[in-house]
Amino acid sequence: MFRKKKCVAMLLAGGQGSRLYVLTKQIAKPAVHFGGKYRIIDFTLSNCINSGIDTVGVLTQYQPLELNDYIDNGEPWDLDRTYGGVHILPPYQRVHGGDWYKGTANAIYQNMNFIDRYTPEYVLILSGDHIYKMDYSKMLDYHIEKNADCTIAVLSVPLEEASRFGITNTYDDGRIYEFEEKPTEPKSNKASMGVYIFKKEALYRYLIEDEADEYSSKDFGKNVIPAMLQSGEKLYAYPFQGYWKDVGTLQSLWEANMDLLGTSPKLDLNDHKWKISYRHYPDHPHYIGKGAMVADSVIAEGCEIHGTVVNSVLFSGVTIEKGAVVKDSVVMRNTLIKEGASIDYSIVDVGVQVGQNVKIGEEKVNEGELTVLGSGVKVKEDTFIHGGEIVDSNMYIKYLEKPMAKGFAITRKTDGAIHANFLERGVVE
Amino acid sequence: MFRKKKCVAMLLAGGQGSRLYVLTKQIAKPAVHFGGKYRIIDFTLSNCINSGIDTVGVLTQYQPLELNDYIDNGEPWDLDRTYGGVHILPPYQRVHGGDWYKGTANAIYQNMNFIDRYTPEYVLILSGDHIYKMDYSKMLDYHIEKNADCTIAVLSVPLEEASRFGITNTYDDGRIYEFEEKPTEPKSNKASMGVYIFKKEALYRYLIEDEADEYSSKDFGKNVIPAMLQSGEKLYAYPFQGYWKDVGTLQSLWEANMDLLGTSPKLDLNDHKWKISYRHYPDHPHYIGKGAMVADSVIAEGCEIHGTVVNSVLFSGVTIEKGAVVKDSVVMRNTLIKEGASIDYSIVDVGVQVGQNVKIGEEKVNEGELTVLGSGVKVKEDTFIHGGEIVDSNMYIKYLEKPMAKGFAITRKTDGAIHANFLERGVVE
Amino acid sequence: MNAVGIVFSNIGDKHVPEITKKRIMATVPFGGRYRLIDFVLSNMTNSGINKIGIIAKRNDQNMIDHIGTGKAWDLARKRGGIRVIQPYGDDSDGIIPIDNRLETLKGIMYYLDKTDEKYVILSDCDMVGNISYADLLHNHIAQNADVSVLYKRSSEYVSWKRTRTLLELDENERIVTVKDSSKAKKGDALFLGTMILQKDFLKRHILKAVHYGYKRLSDYCKEFSADITMKGIEFKEYSEYIDSLESYLKCNLDLLKLAVREDLFRKIYRPIYTSVNDSAPSKYGMNAVVENSIIADGCIINGTVKNSVVFRGVKIKSGATVSNSIVMQDSEIGINATLNHIVTDKNVIIGENRMLCGHQTHPFYIDKGAII
Amino acid sequence: MNAVGIVFSNIGDKHVPEITKKRIMATVPFGGRYRLIDFVLSNMTNSGINKIGIIAKRNDQNMIDHIGTGKAWDLARKRGGIRVIQPYGDDSDGIIPIDNRLETLKGIMYYLDKTDEKYVILSDCDMVGNISYADLLHNHIAQNADVSVLYKRSSEYVSWKRTRTLLELDENERIVTVKDSSKAKKGDALFLGTMILQKDFLKRHILKAVHYGYKRLSDYCKEFSADITMKGIEFKEYSEYIDSLESYLKCNLDLLKLAVREDLFRKIYRPIYTSVNDSAPSKYGMNAVVENSIIADGCIINGTVKNSVVFRGVKIKSGATVSNSIVMQDSEIGINATLNHIVTDKNVIIGENRMLCGHQTHPFYIDKGAII
């Protein structure tokens, strides 16, 4: 016996997030750590419950173990409901075999039976890799008021950046007459946030139609939305004001973390009216030692700080030994920075060990590039890791300043032109 | 942060259960209803928690939605733990793609990282489709006492039936020297119950070895156990006494339900020392009307009985109208049997509607065959469904006694030589 | 729903002294598997209220055990959920007699202060009914009332052992008079123990009423009826007050009518929840004869049961006959025993060949754990 | 683990009268984010005890709120889990003064009767320590004792404001004498408020002790010491009693030592849990100066903090200086204010330029919600 729900949310959490490189080697992108205590998906899940939406399907496919485990029964977000609550929806097999999700639209298509159980009038489609605080109930009110078939949340972006987004072109009343994916010459600055509300009946119609089209890539932005526009359905743009960030690249992830700093930060997490919930680990309050210096930073529980931390975000359980300096960096859970080491303009993933007098990265002020240490990396004492390098997991780096032997090397380019060279590879997986 | 667990249970719940036909068209076999209030998997999950094992991975693959939803956070079995508890483990993708489970051994192989999180010394492998009450902690004590690499729970079966099972041949001290899958000439009557305890380290060794063998079918009984025996590992048989039933066929499912009846039933569920927990639905106590007759039966909550029920098991929410007669049958949730209808020696799945004066099945005493109505079937008034027929879901059967037009027909044979003919097919899926 | 629920768990404790000797009204067993508080808790959770304060006095162990984490009502929440709250007096150690509703409400002001919800729903636990508070709130807002009060119209002339509260309404459903009476004629409006009002309004007037020394909410409302718009909202489905052993037996036996079961238990989206205990389904033996009765889970029935309500885990031995009776949890009726118009409490054992008879208007109550 | 935990939630309520004026010992805030009861609850859940009865008197609202469903300790269970239990006297309405342990235990016999576990662990809430009860039980069984009692050896000469309980043990760790004292010399054995024994043994002797009119458990044990084998089990990790504001401040400031944090909070498989409130991590401004201090989540630090413990959600404004102090949850220290040897309760607001100074042996306590 299930209760009817007015609106069910479907959260697309399947992405590999390949532009986040080593951070997503073993975890799905929505499970990436953020802001000292959070994971990226905390924002969307908290938005749901704060908006009164208590039924959320999370569509996972890529490396879901840690994400599943993090979401688990949904208790941290008060989504452990007898009716509704959060449910993980992996691909599965039916009588005649099964399919992996072929695209965002196909993922929803394969889970229509989940939606049906709650017989909602509206379906909210969300993405699990954006950082923002948004009251979906207001958007739903707007959707109902407009009697729209589909409403797309849009954000005003600087016109020069508009070509990086899906852009909606609308009439004065908000009705969309055109949707362009990454237009070279954008006609407006209203960028889609990847948040859609559909009338369930309209959604189903177009999902079934799209599924039947063998040339479709089964994607909302590329296929379903354009098809709806072409058929003359009523699509509206819902203007959102406030902080929103797609943390799909290392650079934007670093920036979003930095947005927590300052006296009036761009992203305020001390807002008691819109709490972002997260899964707790039993850490004690952090300790700041004698001779430590902490300025303009965010520090989570369980840290032991004996060195200097400036303009940085430290996650739970980080230890900074005497004389170590962390600047303009994001340092994730259970990392150990030993005496005399320095970290500049870097992202350091969980469980990293940085040896004595190691120097990681280059000062941002000197136009240095972002440096990244993957989870579990152990860096031997006196090593120097250059700005812009991305170091893979579970390896022990020695004398990286020396010319390197061949072995295992990646030199992928990121948006910010980051590259990495490897000497040897440890045992992963 | 995870706590160490002494023993982790891995429950294989992936089977399609094709010999249960229409009962498993939309649900996995472990989710099949049993005994008035239960699902098959309730027995294994309850055995775990009653045995003090609070960490259970459930490996699903086939039609898992209803099973996932049934297990959900594990609360009914007190398996909603912050550390441990029950976790659903579907197949997933890694960096380099993903695989469906290729066999029982491969399913465990793919989830070794789940087991690793709890660093157990022992791994208990279970199957989700047996009905039994068993204290695994005693088997674990035996395993530890014998210092075994693997212990297999065995049951004494009548020698003439032994060729249907995996048979262990042992020395006097219980050590296994031979394991034969369905031997034509069994040397012993000690049948494997599909319950294994492994030393984790031994399990991993053989799983990795088996995975590398491209000719292996990745199955415990066929590959892993024989390989261990061949290498001279210490395998022991743990003798189990008590009720145990593989409900893999319609006939055995019916029999297991009937085993609840009688003054000293073979399977007693009123045992307060070994409660079988299940997910509750808010039904009111059942009502027995004036003129009703109920004898030698099990009746669950939410039923409204105005007719006659003899030697049957009625699940929650069944309505039996005046003059209707149910005999030697299993009638599942929310089924409606209208006035004057009669059901004989049948299994009726959930949500079935049987019209007035319909006659289903043949009397068992007349050597009738088992009849089955799939979930959601609606049988129009005055219809006669012959003994031995299996009727598919969501169709409306008219005048089945007349010769049938072609259309949609299945004539698969079950163990008990059951067949089904169809006139037309409704909308399913 | 933008409302917090406040439940008075032991209003009416003295009404059924036999059954409430060792329990409060909230935990009186009902209908084979329920406790009275299940109705108000289920009504609240079904209406989307997810913050509920249950006002309790001290000896509420049974209730605390029954509620547990609140999971049975889907109210084991991190924010909100069910909380048992004890009213504080000015003297920080003093307990307020809970019958004094105004003082009691003043004593839980600290709880109301912590809630963000705009409305408050107040309910007692001595009524059986499946009520949509969501409809109630909708009505309250539409009627623009200060206070809305649920009532039902009597369908015939009735008299009771104790007094109940009657309302008199004008043509606009505004309440004109409130009075106590031990009888009602057809069409009279009976107060159903449920009110809805704005939290800020409640807080303001509670302080005022306590300041002026009022004890009863109704007295205060009567006095200030010109300033306060009190409206009635009629409830047309089944509901019954339990204020005596007789009405307790009657209300239980009402469940034998399909219409009552439909109204109470078979409403789509509005089930009544209760705490669960993994009982097996009930078993009927070869010689069972059951007619017009409600039988809960976990029973073993080998005898005869007629016009009765049988709770979880009861054993009726062969040859035993139970008629027009209520047999509470885990009781055992021995071979060839006969019960007529009996209410047994939990864990009662009736020996072989015993014969116990009460009368419809004077049911015979057997104490918890008694062995006869 | 085959044991049920029984927690005395308000033993020692009068020890820190300032802080326990409106709360019981169990809910005294500690160490930036904890309540004292978190230690015993975490110790129990970490030891695999999943049935815990917390004995409470009436005004336990704070504790009920803190425990919630028990989820924070993984004890929101269907079977077992945490239950708040109230002792019953013979008079079914009478509450037993909880200080009388023997009567209290008699009053919860009904709870013990319902449990299947073989052993009982009794603990108070006025001690801070990370204890493995699993080791304790193992030891208890190995020593073949009737009663095992946890103690620690004093590492130096100490004296206290109040008396604590000292044990005298023979070479077999059998307890010879129990006495109260306000000082201890190096090597003296201090009772740590934790006992373990068989449930049946406990039940038998409680009835006997109450029958003979004993009030104190230790008096009874002393009298019957020949019949009862009481053994001591030494605890060698950090532990501290809280029995005065001074010891409260000292124990909090002990957390500034890494060894103490290691012993209490950083044990693998034995974390200390508490209820959670989704605080953001703490923020440090450009001018923050923090040294040798414990800072919990949700703080905004713009001033100077030295040798102090700062609880969740505290704001330290720029120019403010807090030294050798404890600042409880959601307090605010204004611009250029100075605090030295201060214990502020929750929600205190210290205005600009205020200067408050206590002394190490006489810390200055500021009431909950005070505005200075």
C-alpha cells in the first residue's frame, strides 16, 4: 500500500564525472566530498526534504557502492520513510534481460514503474552534481500556475559564458520557444540548471516516444526537451536567483569550496532556515594547538591543527603537523600533513599522507596551476610535486623532481589545462 | 568508519525462479509470498538477526524493484543499522565498464569490496529461496571448532530423493571427501542446503582463482567447492535437523504452505524464541461473518470471510464472499473470491478477482493437478478453469471451457506436469 | 501540513476505571490489535503532520513502550517526529494535573515555542475515528475561524453514563453555546475532542485565560465568545466516545459491522497504524466455529467464537465458547469454558469448564493476568 | 553481548548544582558537542549491548529530546534499543527517589523480568571515560565473581570538594572494604560507577536487601561481604568523575591534552556518539587567533581563544578574548569582550567590551540564556 504523492523527484546520479579525474576513480561524482563535511549530493537531497518532497529515486550506475552506502536508508535527510523516502535505483534485469542506462531519459524510462507506485501528478528531474540551495516547492507552484507541461529552472549567467550552457530563449511570460545546447552565439543568458518539472503524463508520453526512436541518444537536453518544443508543448523557464554551481571540473570544485570563505561568503551554510544535512561520523570537535595559525578558513571536526592554515577548507579528521602550511587548498577527510610540508593551491583527496618537508603545488598568486592528490596517495618526505600535476591513488612517489622513468603515464588535459605524469602505479581496486 | 564484524552474510537473491512461472514474472523469487504474511526471504533474514549476524549483503539482479522495496532499510528485521545492517548489492559499473553477475561465485567476487569494509573472519553464503529456521551461530561455532576452510550445512533426505540434491560424502568426523551435484547413484543422503560458511581468506583465494578460469561457470556448487576439495582444503558438513524446504517449484511452494496446518504443524511460526519478522501493512484484524465456516486453515489480517475455507492459507486482505468455497489452496494478498465461486487445490497470486460461480481447479482427492492464477488475473463469472492450468496476469478470461482461439499460449511443463493455455493477453509491463 | 499536533494522552483516564487502573487512556487496547492513541497518531501522520507532542503525566511507561521510536507511524524523524512532553509548572519540579487543560497548555509553551508550524491541532485520546485533519485545516481556513471544533450530529436519542459536551451552533456553524449533558436527542451536536487553531492565537489566549484564573477551556471560550470566532465542523463518518466500560464494549462490537470497519480501517490513504510484534497469522483448528467476530493475528482457535473481538495471541481451546465478549492479548480460554458479555484484560487464563456471564449493559471485567 | 545495560541518569544531580539546575546529570553538556550520557551509551553500543534501560525521574525532557529515537547510537531498534524507564513503587502512582538505588532497582524489576539477557551492567552518568564493557564482562566471567566493579588507581595525592568512593582490594582483586573519602593518596582505588553481575543474582539480592531495609548498595555488600564475591577490575585509561563545577571545568580542559583525546575519542571501533544537528563546519575569520583549544562545529571565530572549550554554534566576535573557559552552545561573545575562567551555559550573550574573570579553583558560571 503506497500513498499518493503530489511530486516525486528523480535524481540522476549516474555520471562518472570523468573531468574530476582521480576524485571519481572509485566513487560516483555525487559522492565527491565538498565543503568540509558534505558530499555533493547532500545539497540536492536537502533541497528535496526542505521543499517538502519526501520521495526521491536516485538513479545510479557507475561505482555506486560508496554512494549507496552514503545514502543508505536516507536517515540523515529524514528520507527514511515507510512510504516514500529515498530509494536507490540501479539498472536491473527483467524477464527478457536487462540494460544499463543509455542516457538520462532512458534512465527515467526504465524506472517508470517506480514513479507509478506513488501516482504523482508531477515529476521533478534533478542532477546530483550541482551545489545550490533551492526551494523546489516554489518552482512547482510556478509550474502549476503556468499549467506547463515542463518547467526548466534557469539562471542568468554572464553572456560571455552562456555558450557553455543549455540556453533557453523565452517570450516575456517565460514560455520557452527555443532551447539551444551550448550555442556558439547565445541569444539569451538564461542557462538551464538541469532542474526540470514535468507533468507526469507529458513526461511519460515523450519518454516512450524517445525510447522508440533508435537515433535518439536518450537525453533530456538533447532529445526530450527539443521534441517537446517541436510538438508545441507548453515549456516555461523558471528564473532562479541565488548561488548555483556545476562542480563538474576540478577548477569549479575548488572554486565552490572557496566560495564558503570570507565574512559574507557567496555560499552560506550557517543558514538555519535551509539546513544542508549530511551523514555524520563520530568525530570529536577539532583541536587547534599551541603555535597554530588559522585564518580565513573552514575547519571541520576531528582535525588536529598544529601548523598554519590560510584561505583553505579542511575536512574532518585532517592532521596538520607543526610547521606545515596549507594555503588556498581543499584538504579532504583523514589526511595527514607532516612537519614542514607545504600545500599550495591544491585539492587533496581523502586519506592522503604527505611526508615531512614535502612541497605540493605552486602558489596561486604566482599564476600557479591547481594540483591534485588522489585518495590514499602517500608522498614521501622531501618530494616536490609541481603545480598542475594530478597524482593517482595508492602510489608512493619518490623524487618526482628527477626525470621520470616510463611506466604508467596519463597526460589528459582538463578545462584548466592540467596534466599529470606518473612514475609508477600502486595497487588499486 | 566501519566496525569489524566477525561474520558477514551474503544472501544470493538473484534467481529468476523460472519454475515458479507466473509468480515470478514481476518479482524476484525471494520476494514470493508465503504463509499468510511472509515473503520467502523473511526466513533467511530473520535467521540472520536471530543468530546475531547483523550485516547482510543481498545480491540482486533479476526484477529487484519489489524485493528492494520490501527489504528497504531492513527495519522489520532490525537490520537498519548505522554500521552493518542489510544492504542491497546490484551489479554496477566500474571505470572500465560493468558486468551482470555471471554466477553465484561471480556475484560474491564482484562484491568483495563490500565484504572488505567489515573485515570479517568468516563469510556466510546463503540462498534467498529456502524456508527454514536455523541458528547460524551454532554452525559458525562448529566451523571454528573444526578449523574448517568451508563448512556446508547438510540435511538428511530420503535416499530415493538424494539424486535431486548436491550430496556430501563425509568421513565419520564430518570432513567432506566428495561433493556430487545431483548424483544418479548417491552414496549418502546428506544433501547440501545451500548454506556455506567460509574462512574469508580461503573464500577469496578460490573466488579469485575461479574468476580467472574462463571455463568455469562461476558457481559455488559446480566450481568453487569441487576446486577446494581437489586442493585438499578442509571442508566439513554441518548436520542440520529441522524443517527445511526448497520452494523452487509451484508444487513445493504449495506443500510448504500446507506444512503450516494441523495441530502440530511441520513448520511452527508461533515460536517466540525464533520469530520470523516481516514487513507489516496496516491491515485490521480479520472478520469472520455469519454463516462462514473456517477449518484447519491459516487466516491473516484484513480478510473478510463470509464463505467456507478448509485446509487453506489465506493472506492479508482476502475477501471470500457468501457461498464461496476455498479448499486445499493458497490465496495471496488482496484477492477477491465472489459469491458461489469455488477454488480447489490452487495457488492464487495477489490481487486476483474471481467472479461469481467460477470454478477453479480440481479436487486434490480426485488426483487433480495444481492450478495457478497469476497476480492481477480477473476471472469472469461462470468460468471454469481446469485443474493444472496456469493463468497469466492481467487478462480477463471468458468461457475457457469452450474451445480456444489461438493468440497467446504457453504450454511449459513443470515438475508436476502442469500446463497452461491462454485465450488472450492483457496489458502487462 | 503546516501544523503541529498536540495529543492529551490521559484525558478521560477515570472514565473506564477498570481498564485504566494500570494504564492511561492512550494505551487502552482496542479492536483486536490497537491502542486508542493509534487513531489520533494515524490520523495525524495520514494528514501529513509530522511533528506531534504527546502530553503525558508520569506513569506513561506503557505508552513509551507502545510508541517506541515512532516508526510504526512513520514518525521516527530527525526533525519533528513524536515527542512525549511533560508540562512544566512555574515551580520547575511541579507536575501539573493534566485534567486542567489550560495550565497544561501553558506548561508546554516551551514546546510550542520551538515549533515553526503555523497551526496547532489539539486532540484527546478517548475517541475512536478516522479523521482527515487536512480537510479540517482546509475548512478552518475557509471558514476564517479563530477556533474550529469537530463535532458530530447524534442520529438518535441517546443517554450516557457520564456527561459529554454538546455544542449549539447558529446557521453559520458558529458555536453559540457549550454545555455538558448526559443525553442527546436526535440532531444534537456532540463535541469530538478535536480543535484546530493558530499557534500564536493559542499562545496568546492561554496566557490570558490562565491569568484570569480559568480552569476549563470551554468556560473561557464561553466568556469571551464575543471576541472569539469558534466554529464547528461536522464529521459525518463513524466515531465513538469511550467513557465507560459499557461504551468500550459497544464500540468494540461496532467493529462487527462492515460499514464501521470501512469507515475506520479500510479508507484508502488513511490506514490506522499500530506497533507491530511479528505475530504469525491466526490458525483455525478442525473444530473451530467462528461467527460474526473479529480475530487478530497470532491466535489459535479451536473452539467457538461468536459476536466477539479477539486480540492478538489468544488461545481458544476446543469446546470453549466465547460470545459477545472482548478477549485481550495473550489470554487463554480453557476447554469447555463459556464466556458471555465478558471483557478480559491481557494475559487472563480461564480454566476448563468455567462459566462467566455478564450482561450487555453490565459487562463483566476480568483483571489483567487473572487466573480463573 | 549477552547483557542488558541499566543507566542511572541522575545520580549525582546535586554535584554540579549550577549546571544541573534545569537538567539532570545525563544531559550536562561536555567537550564541545557531547552530553555526559553519551559516554555510557556509546560504551554500551560499542560493546555490542543493544538493550539499554535508562532510569529517569520525571523532568527528563532534555534527555528524551537528546536521545530521540536512539539512532545516533545505532539503538533505534525494534527489539531492544534504548528505553527510558521509570521505577514503580508498590503504590502504583508513587515515584521512588532515584538516589535510593536499591529501591530504584526494585522499581525496575518489571523491566529486568522482560529481558532474556544473562548479565546486567549498571552505570552512572557522572563519569567521563571510554570503556569496553565487553572486556569487563570477559574479565567478570574469568574471575568467577558475583559482582565486578570498575575502579582506577589514583596516580597522585588528590582531594575533592565532595566525597568519592574508595575500594580496598586484596591480592586477588577481591574487594575487602568500601568507604567514602574526600581525598586519595597515590595508588588508592577509586570506584568508577560501573558494576557487572548476573541478572538473576541482582534480582535475588535486591529483593533481599530491600527486605532488610538497606538503602545503599554498598552497605548491603559490606554486610554480606562473606557471602558475595565482589571483585575489582582496574581501568587504566583516562577517566574522570564530575562532582563539582571545578572538576567539570578541569575535565573539560583535560581534553586539550592529546593523550586524553586519544583515550576518549580516537579509539578505533570505539567512537563516542552524540545526537547530531547538521551544523556547518566552523569558520575562522582573517583575525582569528586560536591556541590550544577545542572548537566544535558551527562556530564563527573572529577573536582570540586560548586554552578553552568552545561548543557548537558559538560566535566569538573580533577583538574578543576567551581564555581558560568553557563556552556552551550558541553563545555569543561580543566585540572586545574578555573572559577568563568562565563557564557560560547555553545561549549566553556577552556584550561588547565586557570583562568577566573567575579563578581556576572558582570558575565563574553564567546561567543559561543570560545577557551580560
